[in-house]
Amino acid sequence: QVQLVESGGGLVQPGGSLRLSCAASGSIFSIGHMVWYRQAPGKERELVAVITGGGSTIYADSVKGRFTISRDNAKNTVYLQMNSLRPEDTAVYYCNAEVNQFVGVRKYWGQGTQVTVSS
């Protein structure tokens, strides 16, 4: 089956940068939308950024101008470059991918990676 493996999280100082990656593997024909979400303790899951199969991007207002989502279709991987990080960016970040399999279309979730922004 398809699985998404996330990496790149960790502890960073305010104003610093971090790059997350999410690689899909398994029975994949192609991947459509790829999405980054985040969830802080006691808060609802929040959409952070979206990149479509055609490369169009959408960002939450809270990260616009600071974060960049990109993808490498050859590697079935989506990235989230995070710059000018703030303490309020602290959360578990999850990737989600719309996977076109030979048996149909299904969305998959990564396991999540912790991002902590603190002095």
C-alpha cells in the first residue's frame, strides 16, 4: 500500500528556517494535490499550503510570504520550505497526498513531524 514518510522537523529559533519533506511510495500511478496541514495542541487542524498536480499553489494567510510549497514528481515528494519562523508556527505538521492508483483515487496521510519554534 501507499505510505507517506515525513522528515525535516525539529527545533528552530524564531526567525530561522526549516524544510519539511514528504515522500510517497508504493503502488502509485500519479499524484494530484499535495497538501501540508498543521495542528497545535488544543487547536483544530489547519491547512497550511496546497500544491496541485499542475503546480499551482495556495497558502494560508498566516504563512503567506514566509512558506513555500514545492514538489518533485520524479521522487513523488512534496516539500515545505519555512522561513522567518515564529513561535506560533509550532505544531505537528502533516502531509496529505491525492494518489492516483491503478485501482482508483485515494488520499493518504503522513505520520506527522513536530516543528517547534522557540528561543
